[in-house]
Amino acid sequence: MAEIFKQTPLYRYLMFCNETEMNRVVLDCGAGGDTPPLALFAQYGYITHGIDSDEQQIELANTFGQKHQFFLDIRQGDMRQLTFADESIPFVYSYNSVFHMRKSEVVQSVEEMKRVLKPGGLLFVNFLTVNDFRCGEGPDLGENQYEQFDDDLPVIHSYYRPDEPDILFSDMEVLYKEDRVLERIFEGERIRQGFVDYIAKKI
């Protein structure tokens, strides 16, 4: 039976990828975790590659892949300096990852993803927005950037106005954009989260 993944916006991205006549090869920038969405793509016959900076998260992801008999090929790497060749990957995405750094580094990362993307290929990136319940918490680093904590570890979160990342895709054709505000129960409390998602085609 096919696994159902919690990263639901990637199902829409997968739909766009499946409708594109390119080789089924995908790169996940920020691929670690106990339910890696690269396995969703593997279920549909994609050759998968992934990078993550956290060795423990990489081990969790690859263990999941082995358990489900998928070779996900997730390795340690930095999305600000991808080791893949120019215009070598048809599909590239970063889900809930790129905003864990300063905005100047986000620009570097998106430019790297665009560099390795093949012409006609599709890029998915999503960003936290200022509508998120945590925006404003923690030491203020300026421009809606804050030092916060995830799992008791310090991390930088960058928050965006919903139109703010548009400029990062000005050299691409934006096929889909969604400004999402959702409410859900997390650790017994109702929280509000804000995201803006982009699916863009390299011209």
C-alpha cells in the first residue's frame, strides 16, 4: 500500500512534474527527516537525490527509504553551494527548509537551485510568511528575521510578506503561487501558520 505523506503541497508539485515531458529525476534540498517526501517521488518512479545539513536527519530519511525499499540517495550538503552540475536536474524542490537561514542566504540557495535546474524544469520553494504565529518571537535580527528554537536547538527563521519572494522568480515563469494560512492543533494547542508556495518553470 502506498505511503501517505504529510507534506501535502508536494502532491500538487508532483502533479505538475508528472505533466512535464522530462526525465523523472528530482532533487530535494532539505531532504532529511523520518518521513522524507522524496519517497513520494520514488513511488512514482523518479530517480531521487537529496541533500541535508543534519547527519541525524539524513540517517532517519535513508532508514525510511531502506525500510520501504527505496534508494533515496540523501547525502550531507549545503543548498547554498550545491555540488550538482549546471542545468543537470529536471525537478528541484525545497519544502519547509529554505527559510531556516538569513534572507541573504535564502537568495543564495534559490539561485543555486535555479542553476542546477534544467531549462524547462520545475522548481518548488515555499517560505514562511509574516502571518505565522511565531513571527516576532525571539531576538530580532532585522527584516522579519528572528533567532528562535526548534526542538530546543537555536535556529534562524526568516518570515516574508506574501509578495516579497516574487523577485526571486522574476527570471522564471511562475506556474502556481499560493498564499496559505492554516490552523491546526500542535502539542495540544491551536496554532496559525503562514506559508507562500511557488512552482516555477525555468525559461
